[in-house]
Amino acid sequence: MRYRFVERVDSLKLGDPARIEVSKTFDANDDAFTGPAGPRCVPNSLVLELLATTGGYLAFRRLDRSRLPLLVKAPEVRFETPARPGDRLSARAELRGLSDPTEGVVMAETTGEVLVGTRRIASGRLLYACIAVPGVDLRAYEDLA
């Protein structure tokens, strides 16, 4: 399986509040579906990763691609119903807050949800530490979400 969690950015608004919507479809032939649950459902770990990648990409873009967001905590995440391989998942995130960007590490908070159509699969609040990486131009990695 190629672990690219954002196949397409469907909407990106960097205003206040910043918001993003992305889409992803997991193929039933991916390695993730060879485990105990088999090809019946998308593992919650992959749904969480999609939610985290979505919020992280939003923070990355809002901070002008100058800091790498690292997931620190997922204090409030709920899994409501399973998704099936082949379902088109939509993940949405909204930036709820940023700490002072003049300090060394910027803390970012997002809320988000993952849906199949109008059916919510998961939702949650996530916290990121956004760090500058000396000597690395993070803008070169923009399309690797």
C-alpha cells in the first residue's frame, strides 16, 4: 500500500477560520486489509491518520509552509461507524487556534471529521507542534500530503 492519505484537496480556505476538505479512497487490495478484520472495513488507525493528515496539512498551509506539523495529541476522537474499502472518504478540518508564531514551536489545534457521503465515520480535536526545520525548504514537500 502506498500511504498517501490525501488523494485530492477539494477545498482550501486560509482565511479566518482556515478550513480544508480532502478526499481519499482506500482500495480493498491494499495491505491494510490483510489483517484480522480483512477487507470488510477501513481500520480506525487509517481513519485517524486521514483526520490527522488533513488537520496537519491545513496548519502547514496556514503557517505559509514554513513549519512541519507533528501530531502531539488526539484528546477527543470518536469513531462512529465503519467505512468500507472503496468508499470515497471526505475529511474536513478547521483550524481552531495557533499559538504565537514568533516563538520557537507553534502549537496548532484543529477539529475535524471524516465522512462517507453524509454519514460521519469519525470526528475529533487534534493538537500539533509545528516546528521549523533548519536547512530544509519545506515548500518543496507541499504536494506530498
